[in-house]
Amino acid sequence: MYGALMMAIGMISGIFVSLIIGTLIIHVINIAFGAKTISVNLFGILFHRTGRNNEKWVVKRTGFKPYIKFQDDNTGLTRGREKCMSVIAAVIFGTIIANIVFVIWKCPGFFISDLGYFMKYVLVFGGFMFLGMLFTTFSVFSKATELHYITNDIFAEVKRKGSISGVNCNVDPKVFNAAPLAAKEVYQNFRLLRAEYMGDMATMAEVVKWYEWCEREQNINRSTNRRSTTTLTNDSLKLQMLFYYSYFYNAPDKIGKARRMYTNVEKLLKAGVDSNDKRIYDYYLYYVENNAGEAERIANEGLEMMKDFSDEIPEFKAAEEKWLEYLKGQIFNRK
């Protein structure tokens, strides 16, 4: 019983500590190569950049999360630079693994004590996690990363032009199908955001059809206890899906779909980090919950936040203001 308890605690500790250390290592490498930290989530306390040039930091509580997460802006990062970063990360992770193996091999007497018995499992499971990270760092050399770089290039072009509508975001279906789900979510999030700003119903329908297919596959896998490869985790995409269901979608099941999506992002919306969150929450309250009073309050908060909205992409700012002002007009006409 004691041994099993020590193994369980050691496993959890090893995984937890290795993930934190691994996250910090990747973050430091990103910063060293010119990335900019956009947000940091420390166990549910979110530090998020805002302001015209992302010069201000705001703090929000998003509910406890058992991890540390950095969001670094790597926009425009070339594949060659990412390969270099991956090699550096691999060397660091490999060195950590080598030291863990050395300690276990050369210091067997240490593991006889209670502390050593516990540390053995911490090192073993931590070593396995670092080994996983070692293999993950080489993913940049795979063809499956092509969509990631195409999306990065699209983001860089948007920033350069200051426009979301003037960029081409079409990709070869083979490139899309070969990409991992996380890269597909980032790409589809941009497509949906762009389509919503432009009123492109055809593209919206394509993205929503793909998203709902992933959800169905995920539910089937859960019901049959199979490993799911379609588990959707991108919060930004979920937020844009909620906006779509709240405003653009007009089928009989509109309310049900919007409310179900809302449960996935409720904490994020109530934290209200920026005007984008306020706009989405605003439309949900008005068009789904029929709460005009609360929607008007949220719209005013969103417009107040626009004073600190980045001028980097003027079209984004104009669109956000347009959405919020439009809803205020709808509420006013209703009075």
C-alpha cells in the first residue's frame, strides 16, 4: 500500500514538475528568438496584454487550472528559425534525461530512504515526460507542420497590410488533412473570424460543418471508449463558434447550440479580457438569452475597452466598433 501510494504521488509530481520546467524552457527559447509574450496563465490567474500596442497588462481570474501556460506571439517566425529553436530545446531536454539516468544509475543507495523512494518515481516519470518533449521538439521537421507555417504567414501578412479581408487564406486540402488537430483549429479560427467580419456565409458554413463533424466524432469515441483524435481545445475557436450560433445561425436548434457552446467558454466571457470577449458575450445575451439590459451594459464596457484597442490592424478595430455600435442601435430601437 505504501509503495503504491509513493508511486502514485511520485508519478503525479514527476509529470507536474516536468511539464512546468518544460513549459518554462520553451518559453525562454521563444523569447530569446524574438517572440513576444501575449498572456500567461498561472494556475487560473490570467495575465493578459492589452492596449494600443499591447503595452498594458491586465489580470483576470479564469478559474483554477493545474498548469502554467504561456501564449507567445511567434508570428512571422521562419521554419529555419523554428528548426534551430527545436534543436536547442532537444539538447536541453536530452541533457535533463541524461542527468536523470545518471542519478538513478550512480546513486542507488539514495533511493532506500523514504525521500529517495519518492524521488525515484518523480525522476522516472519526469524522465518519461521529458522524453516525450524531446520527440515533440522534432515535429517541426515533419510535413504535418506545413499548415502551422502557412497560418503564421497569413498572420504576418494581416499585420503587414493592417487588413483581415485583403489576405488569401486558402490552403491545399492535402496540407490541411495532414496537419494535427491543434494547427487545424488555429487555421479554422482565423477563417471563421475573417468570414464573420466579411459576412462570408459560405466560408462560415464550411468551418462550422468541420467543427460539428469533429464534435460528433468526439462524442462517438467517448461513447465507445475509443481514443479521440478530434478533441477540440482551442478556446478562441469556441468563442467564434458561439458568435456564429448567436447571430448568424437561424435554424430551430439555434438556442440549444448556442447555450451548449456557451458552457464551454462561460468563464472566459465573464472574465472579459478584451472587447472581442465583450462583443461575443454581448450578442449571446441579446440574441440567445433575450437580455437587452445586460447586453447594453456589456456593449458599453466593450466600447470603453476600444480606447485601448491595438492600432496594429485598423480593420479589426473598425469591425469591433461596428459590431458593438450595431447591437446598441438594435437595443435602442427596441426600447
